[in-house]
Amino acid sequence: MIELREVYKIYRRGSVPFEAVSGVNLSIDKGDFAVITGPSGSGKSTLMTLIGCLDTPTKGNVRIDGRDISQLSRDGLSRIRNQKIGFIFQQFNLVPTLNALDNVALPIEIAGKSREFAVKQAKDLLVKVGLSDKLYNYPNELSGGQMQRVAVGRALSNDPEVILADEPTGNLDSKSGADVLNLLLVLNRQGKTIVLITHDEKIARHGNRHFLLSDGKVVKSGIKKGGVKK
Ligand SMILES: Nc1ncnc2c1ncn2[C@@H]1O[C@H](COP(=O)(O)OP(=O)(O)OP(=O)(O)O)[C@@H](O)[C@H]1O
Ligand SMILES: [Mg+2]
């Protein structure tokens, strides 16, 4: 469902062009739990912006469900993003002036649904991530683990096929990190495709498909038979 062919992202700063992503080929199937690892600066987040239709490649093809997004306009990209992709970031990126419920309801309302529908849906999602008692708390009243669970709820708000998570446990203690990982594993079992970037070996081994990046290139990839480790 996600296919990259000879993908480059080249930043032009000063006289020497810099290849943050340098000729990447990779495929991720529906239902995969794909894990991307690699040292700092190896191009993981840049790759995620391409897979997530936040940006287009300098060269090469990025196909999502068979559709080449490489030439799409800003509007075209955001349409695919809204339909198919949910994001989770290391820094949570919640709106500080909205409570947990409204953080999750906001993208549903932006997608054109009624306030009433959005609130109902957001409540259901926050129950699903174990935050039924924190609906009306603001981000600064929540722990890191709770904020990230709100972000998982928000990522699910428009029922995406794919969840992209860039170091979702990077700012969490090990217990909260395990909770977030478990949520992602449950979602994967329910059919969501997960793409996870992590430095954490213990988390990485839960994936069924692995890509190791170095200097913008995939230097190692593998697929585990028997699917995701439970
Ligand atoms: N907008 C930009 N302009 C110029 N260079 C950039 C830009 N964005 C990223 N880079 C460079 O591209 C390289 C890859 O960055 P990226 O953020 O993808 O790395 P990463 O693997 O996610 O690292 P980390 O593990 O630290 O998050 C880095 O050397 C970075 O400095
Ligand atoms: Mg990064």
C-alpha cells in the first residue's frame, strides 16, 4: 500500500546540495507493523514526511494505494493525508488551548462533520485509549503518557488506514512508552497499518518489517515471517 521507488529528498542550502533521503526503495503492505531505525540525522523523519504526504520528493515515486503522490499539489496532498493517514509525534503536538476532547474532536470537525458527531466520536476514541476520566483536562494538566494517548486518539480521529509515528515513546518513561506501544499493537491487530520510527531496540523488535537507514539510504531491510510479535 506504500511504495517508494528511487526516492530522493535533496535540500539545497549553500553551494552543496544535501541528500537527506538518497535513493530509497521500500514497500509496506496493508496490515504491516513497519519499523524504521537508524542514527540521528539518517533521514528517518524526512522519509516520514514523504510517506505521510507532508512533502513531495525531489526525485522518484511515492505511491500510496497505487496512486503516485510525487506530483500532487498541496491540496491534493492534504486530501490524501486527511483520508488515509494519522500522525503521532515525539513532542505530542497537542493544541495547548484545547482540552483532550477538543484536541481529538478538532480534526473531525475540520473534516466537515457536525460538532455533535465530532464530540461523540472523540469521546469514544478517548475511552479507547484509556482516558475516559481526562476528557476535559488541558494538555498541561496531563502526564506525558496521557498526552501521547490523546495524540493517538487524535491520529485515529478520521479512521485512517495508516498511522505514522515518529519516536512516539521518545519523551516517555518506560511504563508510558509500553502503554503507547501496546495501543499501537492493538490497532495493528485491528487492521491498521503502522509505520513507527524508533531508537528503542525493545520497541523495534515488535515490528514485522524493518528498515535500517544510514545517510539517507536503506542499508538493511527485513521481513519477519509469522507477522507481528504479540
Ligand atoms: N529543511 C531542511 N533543510 C536542510 N537540511 C535538512 C532539513 N531537514 C532535515 N535536514 C537534514 O537532513 C538530515 C536528515 O534529517 P532527519 O530529520 O530526517 O533525521 P532523523 O533520522 O529523523 O534524525 P533524528 O533521529 O535526530 O530525529 C539531517 O542531516 C538534517 O540536518
Ligand atoms: Mg527525526
